Amino acid sequence: MVKTKKEQIDKKIHAQAEEPFKAETDQTLESLRTALDAKEKEARENYDRYVRSVAELDNYRKRAAREKAETIKYGKEDVIKDILPFLDSLDRALEHADASDAKTFRDGITLIQDQLLCCLKRHGVERIESLGANFDPNFHEALMQVESPEHADNQVVSEMEKGYLLNGRLIRPARVCVCKKTPGQNDCEN
């Protein structure tokens, strides 16, 4: 097939007219690819931020639930600390009550004390029994030291105030008197 001169000229003009468009199309295509790469990178960064935010929110929820549970468990601590001096007063009254003169008075105070201790126990409060135990700075506060041949070194001789735990946590240490053996004393005297 022989092309006519007119067809050849038309083809040449058409090719020359398309050449600037082809260069412009290549530039547009390259700029679109660059923009697409930038948007894909931005999308990955946004997804990473989203995943981190979801994880932080989940951690916050867990921490808030833990703090709420702890607040509920130990929220009564201030009220119980206010009640403890009342128990101390009852303890002192019982120590000084004369059993022969006021047996019914003593029995009444003992009953009140038992009721109060039972109530506190329902709320998770326990007394620390210290008398005769070895001194433990985690549960005891030593107010004084005495020498005693009947007790071992660092053994609690007497309690000035009882100590208390709330759900296993110390809310007040027992205030005690501790036996101190002097270097010259021997535990086993014959």
C-alpha cells in the first residue's frame, strides 16, 4: 500500500502535534506516581498511629479498671483509721477495769469490742497479733526497748497499740515494746 503524500503529511503533522502532549503526559504520569507514593506513605503512617492509639486506649481502660478495683478495695481505709482510736480506748478501758467491782461493765465493753472487731473483719480489717512474736519492722513500730530475762532478743514484750491490716495491706503498725538483750546477758542461764 502506497501512501499518498497527503496521508504522509497528515501523519507527520499529527506526530508533531502529539509529541508535546506525550512529554506532558509523561510528566503528569510521573507526578501522579510521586503523589500516589506520598499518599501511600501517609496512609501507612496514619494506620500506624491508629494502631498505637487503639493500643493506648486499651491500656488506659485496663489501668482505669485496675485503679477502680483498688479504690473500691482500699477506699474504706480513711474511715477505718478513724475507728481505730475507738478500739484503742476500749483496749485501755479493759486493761484498767477491775474485774471484781465491775464485771458486768467489763463484759459489756468486751461485747462492744467484739462487735466492732467483727464489723471491721467483714470489711477486711485484721488485727496484728504481736505479743510474744519477733519484732518485724514491716508490722511493728518499736516505742521502747526493755531488758527481760523471760524473753528472747527482739521479741515483743508488750503492745501499746495494736496494729491493723486492711485486705493484707498495713494501715497501722503495732506500737510495741521490744526485748533488748545486753551483750553480757546469756539467753540460757543455768
